[in-house]
Amino acid sequence: MTDLPQQLVNGVFLGSVYALFAVGYTLIFGVLDILNLAHHAVFTGAAFVCLTLVVRLGLPMPAAFLGAVLFAGLLGLLLDRVAVRPLRRRPDTNFSVLISTIGMGIVFESVVLGVYGAQLYRFPPGTFPDASRTIAGAQVSLLQATIVVVALAMMAGLTFALRATRWGLAVRAVAQSPRAAGVLGIDVDRVVAGSFFIASALGGAAGVLSALAFNVLTPDMGRSIELKGLAVIVVGGMGSVPGALLGGLILGLIEVLSVAVTGQSQLRDAIAFALLFLILLVRPRGLLGARGLREA
């Protein structure tokens, strides 16, 4: 494979998007032991909001990106308030919240479909500078470099916040025992709402970066990344933020290299998931264990 450096660059670029999306999953799972299955719809909604801010309001990409990320965070607050908080104290919380987030995801997707229609959209030419540079034999575009840097910076910021701030301490306390955290004076509802805001903001950022990278926006674009995000957090270790990063990079590299080796893009997902399955046979609890966030 003569273009190995280029494939590695492409794999890291793709994997960083997967990882950023998966971190939103793993944060909520680490705090509440639930899977937020509306996460992919937030991913989609943020991408379309960014498109609207660029096309309709003429905002520059940095401002549109921040606006879309804020919108995604607010969707997370709405999701927590409507679909999660009323059910959190029920004895069957995990199952009922799972169903309610699926329902909210359908609602969010339906709103996007109703507003934008079943069409394919693209960012207009010139939305992001078309520049590139050759590094170590690989062509790296400014967009690819920006996506990787932004994704890694956001994940590093979350890791720092979890480990070195009072909010992170409160998150870890709630993850261990919401009841004990409440007795100690921690506002559990506020911590959970903040976790949903941040997790959804990260998912929204992943949606915008993915839309910029491939320049294809459809109302169901989140469906293609939903299962990959779940696979990433399982392989990396449920509840582990570093595990989500590692799992995302592994999945991105496997996908890109499988296409380069076989020349068959339609086999990409089959090969990637088969190899991830083999990893789980060796490490059933994931590469970085099952308690990464709780021990952070």
C-alpha cells in the first residue's frame, strides 16, 4: 500500500469525528447508566442549524459553528427536561428512558424533515478555505486539520473538566450514587442537565464537522453514525472518555484501511464491525475497561 501515510491521515480524520460523537454517548452513560438514543438526531439538527446560519444569515463559519453547538446543547437540556427527568426515579429507569429518548429522536428528526424537506443539502462553495499541504508524503487539507484539532481540543477540555473542576467532581459523585450526592448537597438535577448540555453540544459539534467534511446534509444523516458511535463506546469501554477517543480512531483507521486494501467500499462496515467484534472477544469490557468515567 504505497499511499499508507495518506490513508493514516484519512483514518485519523474520520476517527476523530466518530470519537467526538461517541463522547456524548459515553458521558451520559457514565453519569446515568443509560444510552441517549436521541443523540444522532441532535447531530443532525446542529448540522442543519449551522447550514442555515451560513446560508440564510451569512454568518462566518466560526460563528455559525458556535451557534450550532449552543443550539445542540439547548436541545440536550430540552431532552433531559422532557424525556429523562420525569422518568429518572422510576424503578425501570433504564428501559423507560431508552424508549423516551428514541421517541424524542424521532420527534427531532421529524422537525428537521418538516422544515427542510427530504432533500440533500450542501454548504455553498467557499464556506471553508480550500487549502492543503503535503506532510510526510500525505496531503492534509486545512479542513481535515481543523476538524482533528477541534475534535481533540473539545475532548481534552471535557477530560480536564471531569478531572480538575468542581463540576467534574459533582459529576463523578452523581455517577457513583445520585442519592448520596444529593445528601451531600449536590444538585443532582443540575448536574444531569449540565451533562446533557455538554454531551449534546459535543454531538452537535460532530454533526457540523461531519457535514463540513463530506458536504452532504440529509434529514437522516445521523442514522449512519448512530451505530458506529455505539460500537465505539463499547469497544473503547463503556463510560470511558479516553476509551471513546481510542475506539473512534480505531474504527476510522479500520474503515479507511479496509477500503484501501480491498478496493471495495461496500465491505468497509462489514470488515470494521467484524474486527471490532474480535476485539471484544479478547477484551469483553472494552479496551479501557467499563468504569473509565466513574474512576476519572
